[in-house]
Amino acid sequence: MTISLPRGLIVSCQARADNPLHGPAFMGAMALAARDGGAVAIRANGPDDIAAVKAAGLPVIGIHKIFSDEYPVYITPSFAAAEAVVAAGADIVGLDCTTRPRDGVPALALIRRIRQELGVPVFADVSNLEEARAATDCGATYIATTLSGYTAATQSANQEPDLALVEALATRLPIPVIAEGRYNTPALVRQAFEAGAHAVVVGTMITNPREITRQFVAAGVPA
């Protein structure tokens, strides 16, 4: 059965290896807390964490971050990574669909293969309108603005979410658009919905207390 993402807030439950909350037990607990708070889906990284967050009973967007010194693409960069995500229980596979160099087949070919061989929806992380259109044409189910501001072509001093891209995608694409990237206040989340987003992903400001603490310290503690 194909899982559809409801309209609402998606919580990204991720913690890298240097984070005290790293590990499936913590991410599983985060997912339960997010569910009880009203989240409609969870985004999680790696087979172990994906398996753990399934207990929350929400749709899971699974990614598999594999870092490389040679290539900038690390979000589910290969079919093998996508297979592992699905085997762990992900309902939807998220992957980097930018045009940046990657170790393996191009993103658009990967979308097609995931849809054909794994039979699950694809959540395409893009940085601009052209990438979004190409991913849509190749069968992506959802388009997310995740990588706007994180590629060489889109980096800028502006640390605000790319609401203009959300609006452009929502008015030009026939599939749901997901706002993701630097949505760190409820007001920004509301603006994303007003711009046409079907759902909004929030991670750090909900599931990374270390970074939240740093921001409070930096902004509020006298020198």
C-alpha cells in the first residue's frame, strides 16, 4: 500500500555520532514525543534509526546518509542505500536530487529505479526549480526544498528559509511541495504553509537540544 503524507508538520529525528542523543533508542523516543505533539510524519536517517521510529506509528521518510570525501551528495546516494532504507521499514525514500556530482547513477535514474523495483514513493530533496521539475518528470512523489542554501549555487549570507522557492514550486508543480531547511520558528512554518507548502519539515529546533541550548547561550548570556 502506498503511504501518503498528510498535510502538517513533519519532524526530522536525526542525531550525528558526536551528539549525546545519537542512537536508535533516543530517536525512537523523539519520534514518540513528536507524534504526541501532533507531527504527521517522521524523517529519519539510517536503517537502525528508521526501524526504531516506526514504533511511533507515523509515516517514515527514510534517508541513508553516506559521506564521501570525493562527492558532495550524501543523502541516499545509491540504490543500495535506498534498499537498506526500505528494508528497515521506511514508507518513503528521501534522496538528494540535485545535479551535483555523485558516486553512482544520476539522481533521476535512481528515482525511476526506486519506483519500479522497490515500489515506494520518492521524496526528492532539491535546491532549485529546475531540479524540482526534472525530479517530478522522473516520478518523484514529493518535492522538498531541503537543499536550497546548501549547494554552491544557492549559498548566501541569508539564513532564512527559501520561501520564494516554496511558492515557485507550489505554483508550478503538480505534486505536493514540502518546505524544509532552517524553519526554526512557528511563524516561519506558518509562512511556508501560506506560500503553498503541503507539509513542513522541522529538525534541529525540535530534536537537537544541544544546538537549541547553544543558540540561547549565544543570544542571551552576557559576556
